[in-house]
Amino acid sequence: MPHSRATLLATWEKLQAGLEAHKDHDELHLVDAYRERLNAELAALQATQSRRTDLQAESLQATQDLTTAFARTRDLVTVLRAWLILTYGARSSKLLEFGLKPLPKRRTLRKEEATPWKPAETV
């Protein structure tokens, strides 16, 4: 049956407390070395778990900071792009130097294409 880490840690801490409470009993003197190793391992485990919790909180804060920085940068880039388009024009090839794609050049319509309506040909 799988156990969560929290359940295992609580069980091991209960064992540790029982061993500490009965460490002066003659029948448990043979496990003193193991009890001391358990104390050391549990201390290391708790320190590592605490460090992991701190790192998770730090990671969450870093993610929030990153999101904020991206939003500020995106706003700044939007303003700068708009300024460049207004300065050089939306169709200027100069925009390519800034990584912006200019609008395509306008097509010049021939005179016959420019008429809004062509009468139907009669046969």
C-alpha cells in the first residue's frame, strides 16, 4: 500500500519519539547506533524537505516576477513599434531594420480596372 511522504515522515517521527523515550531501557541498548542514525537521517530529511519548500516558494515568486517583466516589456515594445510605424510609415521598408514587417505596397490600378462598373458586352 503506497504511503505519502507526509504519512511516512509522521510514522518515522513517532518511531523516533518512542525510541527516544525508551532509550534507557536495557532491551533497547543494542539498537542505540541505529537510533542515532535514525535521528541523523530524520534531521537531514526534515532539512531537505524545508529547503524544498523554500525553493518551491522561491520558484513561484520567480515565475510571478517573470510574468510581470514580460508584461512590462510587451507594453514597451508595443509603444516602440507604434512609434516606428508612425515615424517611418506603415509601408516603409525601413521597418525591416527593426524586425517589423511593413504593409505591402499598394497596387496601382489600370484605368480600365478603376471603373466601378463595366457594362455587359452585347453580342
